[in-house]
Amino acid sequence: MKQLLLQLSLRERILLIGGLSVLFMSGLYAFTYLPLIEEQQRLNTAIDAQRQLKIYLQGIAAEAAALQVNTAEATETVDTAQSLIGIIDTGSEQAGIKASVKRLIPEGPDKVTLWLEQCNSDQLLAWLVKLDKEHAITVQQITVSREQANAGLVSGKLLLSQAAQ
């Protein structure tokens, strides 16, 4: 190798050594520095994504806390002193289906059987949802039939029960 280098002229030796140095520097750049820079950029992108996720989750946490407070307040406002029949009576009046309630028979302290005739089905469903959300009164059994003459009206029997509080 040394002989080969000595056979070259000074100009050729300078060009060879310069070319080898450029080759070494570009190899060092391509195989050492460039991967480090790319990894740093990937890590910065991952950190930014994690920060955005943290901000998003903090927003959701604030919403969840607000919902918990609202749910707790709604649960606290339930009037436990009012009887099940009283809740159903006033609730049916507010829902606009009181005229459809034909009979209301208690089945113990926490159950009531209710007979309906020609009741608006949309109002009935909205009222049942409201009873469940506000008073924890659920439908145990339901038998309804559609009124043939009037679309949207139903008649039937419901067994409602209130969860023990």
C-alpha cells in the first residue's frame, strides 16, 4: 500500500487523501450524525403527540368531573320522601299522559301497576326515561298494544318499581 502511494505524484496523493477524507466525513455523517438527528426528530414528534394527548385528557377529565358533580347534584335532588304513587301521579301529569292513566294499583312499597288507554307513545317513552333518570323508577314488566284507530297511541299495562334507596 505504501509503495502504491509512493508511486503516485504529489498531486495524485493530495487528491487521494482529500477524496478519502471526504468519503470518511460523508460516511461519518451518513451513518452516525444523520441517524442521531432523525431519532431526535422522531422523539420530538412523539413528545409533542404525548403533550397533545395530555391536554386532551385533561379536558376530558374536567368534563368528567363536571358531569360527576352534575350527576351527584341530580341524585341528591331526588325526593325520597315522596311516595312512588305520588311520583307517578305528578310525573304523568307533567308528561301530559295523566288522562290516559286509568288505574294505579300499589304492589307493595316499591312497586305499582299502571293501566293506560290511548296514551301517546312518544310521551310515554319520554316519561319512562325521566322516571328512570330522576327517581330510579324502572319498568319491570310492560304489555302494550297499538291502537288501531289512532296512530301513535297505545294501551297497556306497566309494572313500575323503584330501587331501594
